[in-house]
Amino acid sequence: MLGYALATLIGFSLGIMGGGGSILTVPILVYVLGMDAKLSIALSLAIVGTTSLVGVFNHFRAGNVNLKVAAIFGPVAMAGTFLGAKISKLMSGEAQLILFAIIMLMASFFMIRGRKETEADENKKLNIPLLCAQAVVVGIITGLVGVGGGFMIVPALVLLTGLSMKVAVGTSLFIIALNSFSGFVGYLGMFEIDWAFLAKFSGFSILGILVGSQLVQFISQRMLKKSFGVFLIFMGAFILYKNSHVFLS
């Protein structure tokens, strides 16, 4: 039951911050529910993809999803994610968790530092090659370690496309959903999926994002992200410690 309660926390994180849920999912599946690392990464992609897709509806209704940018960034990132999932066959589960921990520590830096608000520039000319290059990098990392990459996508969209922060977050959530599903498809066939568990866990996560999206206006985003960033430092260090035998062997 603890695992399902934490599933709600995953969705809640996505609802109030537009990201962070995927960084919670893998540790919960591995260290709370005792699942294999590779299976946990695959299930994480399906859970976060489904949850993000539900959460993006409110952003879409508010006009905070730029479909033009998503149409450029999304397919390229999806291809990268599918490729990353296939490349993961060449890595051990421990190596994937170590890379995951490093990504967590990177995310903690961005969350603690915070994002500098920039003015939207809707007339900014899109640098499509640079945007696609960023999408490939985000996609491959998503496929390898099961994180949605929101902490990388949002700054990229703000800086490279001139989107406002709100629109960048909404568009990022849509891209995360597309990426995650692409990565999950890339993992299919590697192991047997417990579809009943996946549906139930995703259901609790969806409940969390619905609650989080309603409460977001009452919560200090700055303090929340800094606190979450500190949590990620401890979580990343814990995962590195649990897999330290890889370095010592």
C-alpha cells in the first residue's frame, strides 16, 4: 500500500511543478517495491507518460501548450528516447541507476538555483537545428534512465524558442508524455509487464496530478523546488552508495 501512496506523490509532484515525478518513480519502484532496475525504468516511462498526458489537459485549455514547438521538439525527442531504450540493452541495471543518480544531482542543481524569469518573445526565430540537437540529447537520456527530462526541456524551450515560462512548462509536459511512451515502446519485449499493477499504480499517480494541479496556486513554487532539490541530493547520494560496488569491483 505504501507504494501506491507514493504513486500519488509522483503525480502530485508533476501537478505542482510540471516535472520531478519521473525522478521519484524509479527509486520508488526499485527501493520500495523491490523491482529490477531495468523493469523499473520501463514502467516509470509508462507511468509518467500516462500521468503527464492527463496533466497536460489543464495546460492545453489554458493555452499553455505550443503545438508548433512540440511538433518540432517532440518527434525528434521521441526518436532519441526509443534509441536510448535500445542502447540500454548494452548497460547493466546498476550502470543505469548510477547514471540516473548523476541526472538526479544535475536536476537538484537546477532546482536549487531556480529559473530566471525571462520575457516571452513570440517573434523569436526558431533555431531548429539547435532545438533538434537538444531534443536528441533529452530523448536519449529519457530512454536510458527513465526520467522525463523536464528540468532540461523547460530551460531549452524558454531560451531557444522565446516561450513564456508557463507555456514552456505546459509544452514540456506534453513532450514528456510523448517521450515516455516512445521509450516504453522501446523497452517492450525485454521483459514481462504486469499490466494490472501498471494500470493501478498509474491510476494513483493520475489522482496525484489532479490534486496537485488544483493546489499549485496555493504553494510557493520557489521554496518547493529548493526543498525538492535538497531531497534529490540525498536521494542521488543514496543511489550511488547502494551501487558503489560497481566502482569497487
